[in-house]
Amino acid sequence: MNTTIKSIVLAAATLLPFAGSANEPTSVPNNGLYINATDYTFKVITLGFDNADKGYQISDNRWNNTVKVQQPENKFVLSLTGVWGERKNDKDYRFFNGDAYKVEYANGLFVYSKPETYSDGRTSYTVNNYYFSSSATTEIQTLDITELHETFKENPALASKLDEVQEVENPLLKAQKLISIYVQNQ
């Protein structure tokens, strides 16, 4: 056998045990709970189920500060303070201070959205507000220039560009601008 081909075959053979470990899930369920940030990072779902599974349901009750997973034979109710977040219909959410924030971006910087309903007296409307955290375990903060500068003051390259975020009025575009600046300055 050619020495180069032999080297490639040996290198590939050494990687095989890691390629398909029996401990790794083959797919992530559509729904379930992330107990902690590490579970979120590695997509380890507790009490998980797929949308097609009959008799299963996940719901959070912010008034009671709980999340409930209903199974055909069991019901589990956990405190939001003891659970990092949830996965609902293939969307990830992080619980923080009794609210669920949809994870929009998670790669060093975390950007979240949360719908807020406002009323002008006659009609009500819902707007997605955007938030951020510097990691999966740090406090979720409003996406505003003061919070951004305080959080990223140790990164001068990033901090010098953050004023560009303030110039954007649209909340979604502001979040996208933050992500773009963050990625360019890492």
C-alpha cells in the first residue's frame, strides 16, 4: 500500500471512536428542557419529545415561575430558577428572572428576543425587544449602548465600534448590527 494512502487510512481509523459515540444523541428532540448552560451548549435535552409524539406537551407558567412537561403517564413541574431553558418546536429559549427569552444568536455573544405587547389605548400591538448576554450564564441585559459598553469594556476593539449600534433605530437591525460588529472584532 502506498505510504501516503496508508497514513490517511491510519489517521481515519484513529478518529472512528469519536465519529459516532454511542453516548451522543442521533438527533435533538423538538421539545424538552435544558437543565443548565452546559446542556444547552451540547444540546442535551431532559424530558424531551418530538412534535409527533402523542400525549406530550411543554408549557411554562410565568405567574407560578414553573415549567411543566406533560407525558402520557407523568407530569413534571419544575421551578424556572432550576432550569436553564427549554426547547419548543425546535426553538431554544433561556429562562431568566421568570421570563423566557428566545435565543437568536449564540456564539460567544448571546442575543435574545422577547415579544412585548403595548397598547396606545385603542389598540394593542406586539413588538420583539432584543437583549444580550456575554455568555450562556451571565445576566440578560437590554440591548442598549450603555449596557454594551459596560459589558465589553475589556475589549477595546469591540467597544470602539459599539456606537454604530446606537445609530440604528429598528430593534431587529440593531441586534443584527451588534452581531456583525461582535463577529468582526473577535
